[in-house]
Amino acid sequence: MSIEPNNKPRLARVVAFSGSAKRPSRTRVLVESLGAELGRLRRIDLTVYDLIDAGPGLGATQREDLSPAAARLIEAIEGADALIVGTPVYQGGYAGLFKHVFDFVDPARMAGMPVALTATGGGLRHALVVEHGLRPLFGFFASHVAPTSVYAGSDDLVDGQVVNETVASRLGAAATELAALLDVKRIVDAGAAA
């Protein structure tokens, strides 16, 4: 009796990470919404993390000193096929603890990873944080960043829902781009394995 190999491709592992220090948060709503849009385009294995999932052990200065919860967050990010990130904007920049998470991430594990960028803030004056803060950060990692980023102000999200049509349209565009980047990654990975 022969056993046929399972040629069915596995679902892409997508990690959505909200860099907000509280839950619920508008930042989580935004990353979940982008994950849902991506899920409408293709079947994915989506896991959503909040900054608080790392617990107080994130305050370590060396990776080997991270608590088990914080280490699991870093490992999930490194093991993803694609990443959706979101940060609240504080005083004109991304959240410090959001950045601290990525200080522990191995750059080699992020190279070529498809990434979609989101941020939330109090108003339009914070919108450029995505382009001036997040995009350079993931450029350093040599990640493949979706061209469309998504920023939502306080009036764009109400009761856990995206109510602004422009934000909803940008979520759709970013999801489409992330899906295409996942396809490219799958082709590249298959070529490297051959």
C-alpha cells in the first residue's frame, strides 16, 4: 500500500501585532480589520497579538532574559509568513515598546517577509508616522512592505468598526498588496528549496 504525499499547500501564517499597551484598542481594531480583509482574499492562519500579551517580561535588555510570554511573541513574529503591524502614535512617533519588540527580532528572519503597516492617532498630524517611522524600520529589516499603509484617526474608528470609507478602501488595497507579496514569497521560497 502506498501513501500519497499531501501536496496541499499549508495556509500562510500571518501574525497581526498591535503595539498598543491596552486592550481593547483602536490599533487592534485596525490590524484585525486588515487581517480580515486579507482573509477575504485568501485562506490564512491569522493570529493577533497585543503588546500586553508579552507581559512585563518585555522590559528585558537581552533576548535570553525575556519572559516566556515575551519570547513567544518574538518567536511568532519571526516564524510568520507575513506580518501586519500597527502602533498607536505617541508624541509624533511609534510607541517605544512597539520598537522594543522589534529590537529583539532577528533581522535575518525578517528579510523578505511581507509586511503591512498601520497606525492610529488622534488626528491627521500623526498620519506620516507610518511613512517616516514604520517604513524605515521595516526597510532596515529588508522586509517587503506593502505600498499602501493605513492610518486611522480617532474619528475613523467607532465602536470597534472602521467608519471612514477612505480608511476602509486603504485596508482593502493593503490587503490586496499583502496577498500579492505572499504569492511572491511562496514562489521565491519554492525556488530556494528546489
